[in-house]
Amino acid sequence: MFNVTDAQIEAWLSLLAWPLFRILGIFATDPFFSSRTIPGRVRLGLALMLTLLVAPSLPPLPDIAVVSPLGVLILVQQILIGVAIGFTMRLVFASVEMAGHLAGLQMGLGFASFYDPQHGTNTAVVAQFTSLLTLLLFLAMNGHLVVIETIVHSFALLPISAEPIKPAGFKLLVDAAGQIFVLGVLLSLPVLGALLITNLSIGVMSRAAPQFNVFAVGFPLTLGMGIAALYLSLPQFPPHIHRLIDEATRLAYRVAKTFAG
């Protein structure tokens, strides 16, 4: 007769529960896997499948019951680790959306917004365009596979243990998040530069000819120049997105190493 002891059940639970919660934490913040267009059951099934594939190669786990107070603390710690790792890739999309917001504001389209099903909120039309373009480039560059690879490597860089994670990893994330505005300005710089020259030209014409109707000519002109500058800058967009994805991946590895001390 096949008998299962309580110790075996606890071992199976610890083998699956702890890595599962880290993977779910990554899926909760990653810009692709956290999309509202992916059903929750699909994400949970993918997380369970990854857990079953990763579990045999995990380093030795702590001999602690999952349902014990210390085991629950380890679960919470794994969620925090997963959220932090997934947040690194979220920074790429936040920077691109910031660039879209800045460009749309200067083009005069700051008031134009549509419902974004990916985030479940109203987003400026230019920011939504750049976000969807980044998502397509992210998939074309196998960014979703890079995220899965990062998940697998995170268990080797930061094994599951009862040791508390080092808070310096969160400081590293905060410092990286502070670069969102800088990256947004750099990505939108072609559009901002073209619109700056356009606005200066309109100002000179309005001073030279006081009867010049700025409101009738200025808005269509800035809108057309902004769209033209955005169109001409699109071919240079993929290399920058590829570089940002590489930097986000390296940041995720640095965060995991920093957490491990």
C-alpha cells in the first residue's frame, strides 16, 4: 500500500509553493504577463508549468514547513523578490510611455486619450501608440523568453532561504526608477526638438506680422510637424528598445545579486 507521510507532503509543498509565489510575483508586474488581455487562469497555468520545470533544478530548500510562521515569511519574501524582478522590465515601458506623454503634450494631443485595455485606464493617444509599439518590439525581440530565462537564473543567483533579503536591492530599484523621466526625454527628443523649432518659427512670424492668426495656423502646423518628426524617428526606435531591454535584464540580475548580498 502506498503511504504518504506528513513530512513528504511538507517537502512537496515547499518544493512547489515557494518558487510558484516568486514566479507569480514576476507575472504580476511584468509588462507582458501582467496584461489584462491574458486571462488569470492562463497566467496561473503557465506559472505552475514553469514551477514544475524549475523545481528539479532548484538548490537545496530550507527544512521549514510552508504553513509555519517562518514558512509564510519566506512566501512573502518570494513575492517581494518576484515583484522586484518583474518591475525592472516595467521600467522600460514606463520610460517609453513617458516619452509618448511628453511628445503628445508638445504636439497638442495631451487632451486626446483612449481606453487602454492593457492597463485598464485612459491613456494619451501618443503614449498608447508608443506603448503598443514597444510591446510588439518586445515580443519580436523575444522579450517574453528573456523574462522566463531571468526567472530561471534568479533561483541560482538568489536561492530560496530563510535569510532575509538585503534592502540595498530596493534602493537599486528606486535609483533605476529615477531614470524614467530622463529616458523619456531622451526618447522623445527628436519630436521635442522639431516642435521647439516650429514654435520658435511661429513666434517669429507672429512678431513680424501681428495680423498673423497663431491659433488658426499654429495648432495644425505643430501637429503636422510632430507627426512628421515621430514618423521619421520610428526607424531609430528598435535599437533603443533593444538596449533598454538588455539594461533591464542586467538590472534584474544585479537586483537578485544585491538581495543575496
